[in-house]
Amino acid sequence: MRAIAKPLNRLTGSLYEPIPYALLRAPSLSLDDYLSLTDMMRVLMDPQQADLADPRRIRIREAISIASPSFIRSLDLRRHRQSSDLARKLLRYLIRMSSRPVPFGLFAGVALTTFGERTDLRIGSSPAERCARPDMDWLWRLVQDLEGKIEIRRELRLCANGSALVRAGRAMITEALKLPAGMAASAGVSIRATDAVLAALQATQTYLPYRAVIRDLTTKLRAGDDQVETLITSLWQYDFIRTDLRPPFTTEDPARYVLQRLAGIPAALEAAATLKNMLERSKGHAAPSGAECQSLQQAADTASDEHSAASTRRGAPALQIDAAIPLDGSQVSRSVADEAARAAELLLRMTVYPAGLPHVAAFRQHFIQRYGHDRQVPLIELLDPNFGLGTHWQAELAELNEPAAGFDEDCQSERSKNLLDLACRALRDRTQVLELKPDLLAALETWRPAPKNAPPSLDLSVLVAAACAADIDAGKFQIVVGPGGWASAAGRFVGRFADLLGKHGNEVVQMVARGEEANSPDTLWAELICVPRQSRLSNVAIRPAIRRYEIALDTTPGVDEAHVIRPDDLVVGIRDDRFYLRWVVRDREVRICSGHMLAPSHLSRLGRFLAEVSQDGFPWLHMFYWGPAELFPYLPRLQSGRIVLRPAQWRLRLDELGDSQILGDSAGFHQALAKCRARLGIPRHVYLGLSSERLLLDLEDAQQADELRWELEHSDDPGGIVVQEVIPAIDQAWLQGPRGKYVSEFVVSLVRRPEASESAEGLPPAEAVQMPAVPPRRSNLQRLRPPGTEWLYLKIYCGRDFQDDVLYRLREFGEKAIASAMAADWFFLRYTDPEDHLRIRFRGNPERMASDLMPLLSAWATSLVEDDLCLRFSYETYERELERYGGPEGLAISESIFSADSRAVVAFLHLLGRNPENRMLVSALSTDDFLGALGISGEARIRVYRALAPGHEGGTGFRKHGKFLRQAFEDGNAAALHEIEAITAAFEARRHDIVPLGLRLASLSQSGALTREISDIYASFVHLHLNRLLGASPRDERPICGMLRRLHQGLAMTRIEPGSDQPGK
């Protein structure tokens, strides 16, 4: 392998830059072997006709024996129930081994290739290198039983489970990793949080030797060793405390880690000897042969008998084996990488999830409804079903199989119409290839390329169709997006095989990591380590430690303690309509990485949330989706230039061939299939299925066509079964090897280019994002104010068209409440959850409000029901937004500002009428007068308006009304509104109340007493002011803020500073 190459030259205008390496995946047998399947079947089914020394036969039997020892025994002993079943399974093994490039044991392998000027890649004739290690399921079960022995546990280190939540006198774990249940995620665990339990959890916040923990607790609790050991054992059994015998996943060899931890423990000598024996017999890349594998399997079974509980599965695979492809040349034309980068961008532009995964977005809405936009919630509390939104997260995961639109319904509807039209025309005209031209791309586009909203990196698998390597260099090739070969983070495919690929594999994943981190230097990139619910899947989650930080759930981290992020030290917030994670220990934002191909659906609920939350708000990469046309009987190939985004496909149902009786008639089925192929244009060679597990079939071969018959017979999908065209076609397999041409697939890793400056889009340079300070956890009563406290909170459910009528009545009631001292203040806002309603909050003496105000308020609300202005009303607990307004002092001032603004709005709201333009203009004047009263200068106002309307909003309105607004501010607002005295009077009254409040708030900001930037608080004031005037939708505020931004930018050029009673802030 040559030295690491320099990065490729950048592609003009492309979002992504391919790294100079790709992962080659190829089957062990060639396509020439596939074309001679009949001969291979005969020699394998009948040993008397076989050359027992044939290397190909030996290789096939060895691969199958490792994948399924029981099948080889059946093949040798003919003890299968039906020889046809045996032949069918063997046929599938052979097809897989000669046509499917997905790595699996010795069926297919991997190699690292480079991109360069010319293609010289060729599979070599030397034996394939292999990497073998003890199977993770076998290893976990061994760890389970060894960890359960007190004599061994006393020699290990202990650490508290970072997923535990202590509240209301209980210690709780939502999902405990129940080792005796076979590593499955069990139901939650809840125990009393006694002083002893709390002391034990506190003493094990970091990994400490068992004996040191016992000594510490005997002193603190004044208890005997036996009592403390009983406590620790109980906490270990319920998963509140864990040992460090559980191996890290970011290591080359988890079994060797376990062996090292067992070293020197007398009670573990026998187990260590067994493990050492297995490691020595399978170490390195000279992995065992099939016979040696059987010997190792016997050793594993012996170890299971001697060291494992009865729950351990005897005969379970003891080894995980991967194969490396030998190469005689390693370079592929870099034009392949260029096309892969373009293909990834095209797929992103047409994704059905342009804003991320729908279930995460739905959960985000639950978060906003519960906590608002500005609160940071501890991660463990958030996902707890009792104190957070754990039940909502579980519900969203449970509904993943339900159809969900990932983007705006209007866009979806228009896109659906376009897709249906394209599919109908293709079906009618027998269109074979649909070219994705610019106008069609625009019609199907759901996401516009933008660096700041693009995933930091991607993996995309492609197949290259060409007659020969020379044609690739000449540009005479196509790339085909591989089935299921993509990931929304680069390096995952290589990371899975990094140990097999050696030094260069590690260098590649390091290259990807450094490229990602360069785009977000202020973010901590942390590797998520999570044990899957099925422990054998851990085999595909072992990868090198390439990140400095790790979040280890359920097992031991692979980095030092200083770089371990405990989940109970993470908080979750929302910024720019997406989730973010923050580590309170370092006060830094954290982005989650997973350098492997294990799907988040296999993780615990906490692990899945962490794996998916960092993808929130980014477009999701996946194959092109035909939407409502997916069930069409025929769909054409979709391509763009040299890129095939999705092959042509046919959907076969039984009624296309005849009735169900034809499935029992082989000859009749083949005749019906031939007629169906002629009618529908189905080619001779097809892929059965859409996933990476698809099967290459020759429909003119009786045995292979019977596979189609078998699938139709056993399918329970009413939509039938899907076959796709074979592209690259068999004659387009260009990769040469010792037995002819091979199917090949390349996984190209792409890293997002450094972000373009916003000034390139006509906007000023972006300001640094100010993260809210992480506040201390506050008392529930400081945040929650139920009826009976100084706050009384009423919800009035009424339609939008009647809200102004209700507010007109509220003005009179509010004045009387204050005049009679039943309340000191009140304010309102409009809301939807999902029903439209008004939220009205009174502040005053708790006793007066409970005894006097509440009965009168209930009677007033009842009168609204009687007059059909209100559907119903209810009293609620007021959950104060402490974080949004900078803490308790900032919120108290803000609530007074809300009250002054509410009184002003209800004083003139009834005068605005139903004319939208009148409301918009008065709202604009009122908003700017409001900020002026707070003492905000023109430049500061521009920043506030830009935060609320960062794009091109307001341009149309300003072109129409800009002259009026400019005249109004040059003459003063009062002059512009001289015909409406009530409005100007309301403005003046509000200014009188707000000016001193604005000074107090500015003083808190200058002294550092606020936990949030004051400009963000001002933006929240504007949002709520426009909410009171216009309604609950933020879409209504953007045009107004856009107009005001343009106004003040123009005024700034002429040095006009309107409407400010105080120096600018």
C-alpha cells in the first residue's frame, strides 16, 4: 500500500470533497463462476463428481462452513428433510459468493483503494488475508458470568451508571442492561434513594478499584464490610454500578482487553487460559482454516460449559471472521469520486427528509411545547417517562412504521403529483431511462444546497459500469448508487474494517474525523459507545479510537477519564430549529459520532436518541424515493448524466402470472414467467429485492427462476415482489481478477467543504453564536407556579376569529382587577397546542387572588362560554421560562414588560379592524416604538430584526410601504398616527411604564447578572409583542421584522436615530 495521498482537487461548486481513498467491496468468486453455477452445484452436491483438491471447491466449503457449520454437515450427510431445500440454500450461497459484494465472513471481502489519474485496480492471486477474533456475543456471555463472581468482581474497578436519575426519593434507570437476559434492554429499574445508595453512586462517579470503594463507604456510612459489599452487589445486580471488565468498543481487540483485566486474578485463571488459547490460535491476519474454526468452536463450547451459566448458548458462533481482498493494483480514476460527490448532492436535494428524521422532529415539537425554545434540559431527565418526555420518545419510536412526510405538505403534494405523472408516462410509453434534467430536478427538489445545513460528511457506495478499466479513464463509464450503501457520516464503512485494513485503515478514518472537526472547531466531537440490544451485533461496532472524547453507555470507555462524557452531564436544547447537546462540565457543545455501521434502531432508547439527535435538522441521505408511485408495476431507471440514481424495476404479483396453483407447477410457472417477461419487458438477468441483500437471478435458468417462484409463494406483501435491472450489466463488470471479472462496489467518503461566508449570499458576516449559559438546577416551585401562589393562569379556548373580541372584554376586566387590588398585573399571549387559545396570567397577592379574583375570573370566563366566544376554559400551572429571560431577576422584569405591553395592545387592538395591511403597518410602528422604549439604538434594532428575519423576508412589503414608514419615523410615530388618538395614547402609556424597566434590564446585563444575551431577550420581546398583535404563527412576524430591518439600514446611512429615549445599547 502506498503512502497516504494528498486530498483531491476540489470540485467547482460541489458541497462535498471526496477523500483520496475508497473502500472496495467484492465477492470471493467471480462472475465467471456465477455463469457456471450449474457445474458448481453438481460438484458440491455430488462429491463423487468432484475434484476434492479443487481450490475453488475448498474455498466455497470453507466459507459456508464458517457461516453455517450445520449446513455443511447436512450437505455431507444428506440428512436434510428435502434435497430440493438443500439445493436451494446452496444455490443462494453460491449466488451470494459470486455476485454480492457485501462483506460477510469469507463470502466477500474489502480492500483500500486510492483515487488517481488512471485505473490500475486488479484483484490479486495471493491468498486473501483474514482477521479473526472471538465473537462478541460469546465474549459478552463470558464477561457476564465472570463479572457475576464476587471473587473476580473484587479485583475490578467500579463506576456508577451515568444513565441513572435521582428524583423524588428514588433512583431510576429507564433501561437497564440486564446481562442475565442476554444483553437485552430490559424494563426500567427503580429503587429507594437511601443515603447509602446515594453515597455509593457518588463514590463511583469515576472508575475506582472495588476495594477502595468499599473502604470509602465503610467510613462514610459507618458500616461493616459485609453490609457495604451487600449494597454494592445489589446496585451491580440492578445495573446502577458496573465493572470495567466490560470491554470498550474503540479497540482493536476487545477479547484481549478482557484478558488483560483478568490477568493476576486467581479466581479467573482458568477462564483467562481459555481466552488466551483462543486468542493465540486466531491472532493476526493469518486466520484459521475451516477445520481450525471447528476446533476453535469446540474450545468455545468447552469454555461455555466450564465458565458460563445455563443461559449461554452452546454451539453459538465463537469467531467473527473478515476477509481482505488481495490487490495487484490499487488505483481508480478520480472521476469516479467526483461523480460520487455529485450523486450524493443530488440525493440530498431530492430527499424526503430535508430537515432530518421525522420522529426526531416530532419529538422536538413535544420539547418546545413542554420547555420552550430557550431551556436546556438534562438529558436523563428529558428521556425519563415520569419527569420528562420519555413516553413521547417511546411513542415516536413505536410509530416509525407509520407513513410520515418529511417536508412541507404543499411541497409534498406538488412533488407527489410530479412523481405520479412521471411514473404514469413511463409506464404508458415503456420509457427505459428517465434523465434528470435541471427542470425535473427543480420539480423534485426538497432541499437547496447550503453548507451550514448540509451533513458534515457522508458515505456513499457506488458501482462502476464500464467495459474495461481503460474506458473508466476515458470517461466512458456510469456510476450506480449502491443498494443500502450510504451513511449520513463518513468513515463508517472503513471504520468497521479498520483493524483488517491495518495502519492505512486507521489513517483514513482519522482523515475523515479531522475533516469534520475542521468545519466545527468549537464543537467537541464525541464517539458514542452503546451496547446493542442483540449483543452479537457488537461485532460490527468494533472500531478504532479516533475521537478524543467518548460517551460510553453500558460498557467501559476506550479513552482516559478526562475525556469521558457521562450522559448525566449532558443537557439538551434547541437552536435554529434543531436539537443540540451541551456538556456542562466543559460548557461546550457536543456532536455525536458513530464510526461503525450499526443502525441506531439496534440501540437502547437513550443510545438511539444520542445517535440521531446530532443529525437533527440536516437532510437525510437515502436512496431516491418514488413516493406514491413506489407500488407501480414498472418504474424507469432514473439517471443524471453518468449517474444512475435508481435502476429500473418491476413489481411482480401472482396475478401477473396466473393463480396460486401455478406455484406448484414448475414447468407452467416458467412458461408464465416467459410470457410475463415479454409483456413487461423484464430482462433475463435481474436482482431480486432492493436492499444490499438482493439476489442476482438468471430467469432463463430453471433453478434460479424457481427462486422467484419460492419468493412469490412465501411473500406476504400484497404489493408483490420487486426485481430490478442488473446495472452494471454482467458485461459491464470491468474489475479483473484471477478467475475472470468480479462484481465490485466502492464506498466513497465525502467531507463537507468549509462553509462559504454568508456575505457571499448578500448577507453581512455571521456573528458568533452565543450559547445560553448552563443554569443551575432550580427548585420546582421557582419554575412552576400553580394556582394558590402569586400567579393565577387561565386558558381560554376560542377560535382565532373571536380572540380579539375576548381581549376587548379582558381589557375592562383587567382594569377592574387592578383597581380593586385583586391583582397587581396581568398579561396575555396567543397559543396553539394544537387548539387555538389565549393564555392569561394574573399576578398578585395569593390570598386575594384565591378568595376574590378566581371566583370573579371564573364567572367572567363562563360568560364568554354563554356568549359563544369561548369553547371551554381551564386553570393551569404557570411554568416560567427562567432560561429564556436570563434567570429569575430578568424574568421578573420581563413579566412586568409583558404586562405593560399587554395593556397597550388591548387598548387599541379593536381599532385595527380586519384589514391585514392596517394591522401590518400599525404592528410595525408599534414594534419599533416598543424597542425604542426599551432604549435600543438603531444598530441594535437591526441586529434584533435580523435575528428574527435573517433572509429576504419583508422585501415586498418594504417596497410598497417603505416610504410611509420612513416618513413616520422622520416625523415621529405620533404624527403618523394622529388620526387614531387611542393608539398614540397606548404607545405613550407603554413607554412610561417600560422605560424604567428597560433601564433595569440593561443594568442587569451590564453587571453580568443575566444568564442570556440581552439581544436574545429583546428578540423574544418582539416575538411575543407580535404574537399579541397578529397571532401565534412566527410566519406573521418575519415580513414585519424584515421591513423594519430594511428601514433602519436605510436610516443608518442617513444617520437618523428615531424613537430612542436612551443611549443605544
